[in-house]
Amino acid sequence: MLTPYPPGIPAVLPGEVLTGPVLQYLRSGIEAGMNVPDAVDTRLSTVRVMVESDG
């Protein structure tokens, strides 16, 4: 889950597709002083994608 603060409302939930507009929103917010504490890389320079296996 990626929850930028402020406002503290999740922008991405587990299982959602991470789209270009969402990444742009998060990255522009970070440039403006927003914090994304849930991200492994809080600057969102990189994004870790986890894939669930079927078995």
C-alpha cells in the first residue's frame, strides 16, 4: 500500500495496477514535500513490484 502524507489516504492498494498517472501524482507530491512512508524507496526513484505465484 502506498499512502502519501498528507493527506494520509492510500493512493495504491495491494493488487492494484501502478499506472503512470499514479506514479506522477506520487512523485510530484514528494517534490512538493509529501511523504510516502509505506514505500521501500520513499523518494520513489525505484519501485519494487511483487508478483504472487500461482503455486
